[in-house]
Amino acid sequence: MRLENSFIGARGVGEKTERSLWERGVTHWDDVEDGVLGGKRGQNLREFVRTARPKLREGDADFFAGALPSGEGWRLAENFRDSTCFFDIETTGLSQHSSVVTTVSLHRGGETTTLVRGQDLTREALRAELDAADVLVSFNGKRFDVPFLEGKFDLDVTTPHLDLMYPCRRLDLTGGLKAVEQAVGIGRDSGVDGREAVRLWHRYEGGDDAALDRLVHYNRLDARNLATLMDRVTDRLHDEVFEPYASG
């Protein structure tokens, strides 16, 4: 589903009104003409479309992230796919006070970058990677990854952020990332989980370079698989939310 199919960014236009417009064949910004919606809501809708068109041409993801309801951020996915950064971090524990970030993998434009503690994992490197993206995508990153990065590297992450855990829950896909991947048919070959990732880091600190290789491979898989997961989840939401009206 593309942003051009969305009307709930307009003030006073909720999901019920949006569905009513779709049912009447008003399924794209191009279909919004005088009279498709009366009163103040109609005026707001037309103003939203007039504003949204140049914002989309400019790649202004912040505008749409602010306009859409919090649970509808998945609608940015198709339009901003090429400028999205899929990211995942590994740490030595759950507490920001007693744990450190060991690796951060960032996948964008088909390329994956992994930053490693003690090598190239710095505030400046993270800032450059995050600033290069229009949209960030994570799994449970709003509660875990972003607060960790902000706290440990004195960052303020303001890039629009789609946390896939929430649209997954909307589709009754629950549990951690590995469980959700399995549920939607995404395979992985690392044989590593979160606890093993911590052990691998400690083994690396003890001089085992091969342990770091395994950890990096695992972290990179997490980031790359988020791209596939986003595509599958947003395709399912498209089929559930919009396709019945688009094909009608």
C-alpha cells in the first residue's frame, strides 16, 4: 500500500471515513476532488493532498510519520523502501547501566554495514549511518535498540522509526524476532540466539577472533531479515486493509 492511497493523514479523517472513501472508489490522491467529502473534513482532506504531494516528491518521511496515526506507520514502507535503514544491535545484557553495545548492523540499499565495539563503533559512525536514512526499521527497537544507542552514544534518534513488532502483533505474529521469522517462512542459518551472542562476545574478548565472526554474521542476519519481514508484513496488511477496496 502506498501513501497515495492514504487519507487518514488529514485532520478529522479517521479509518472509518477512509474506508468509506475507498468503498466509493476514491482510492488515490488523484481521486480527491471537490465534493468527495463535505464540510470541514473535505476541506482538510483536499489541503492534506495538496501538501502531501510535494512532501512525497521531496522524500519528507517526517511529514508523513507525523501525519499518520501511530499504528499506521507501516504505510511508509513502500514509498521509502530504498531509503530505509534496517538495523539491529547486540549487547552484553539488558541493562544500559551494566551492559555495553557490542555490534550494530545496518542494512540499506542492499548493503550491510556492521560496526564493532573497539573498532569502528563510534558516535560519529552511528550518526552518519542513521542520518543517511529517511526511515529506520527495527524489531522491538523503540523499547530496546534506540534507548540503548541514545544512552550509550549520546544520540538523539529522531528519524521516523517503524518498529515491526507492532504491525506483527496486529497480524497475531507474537514472540521474538526469530519466532516471527519462522512463522512467516524466513529461514536463517546462524545457529545463534541472544544468549549465545553474549557468550561469543566474551569469547572474542578472550582472544577468539572466530567468535566475533559468528557474532557479526548473526547480527547481520537480523538486520537483513528485517527487510524481508517488513515486505511480508506490509504485504499482508495491504491485503487486509486496502486490497478489498482496490480490487473492487
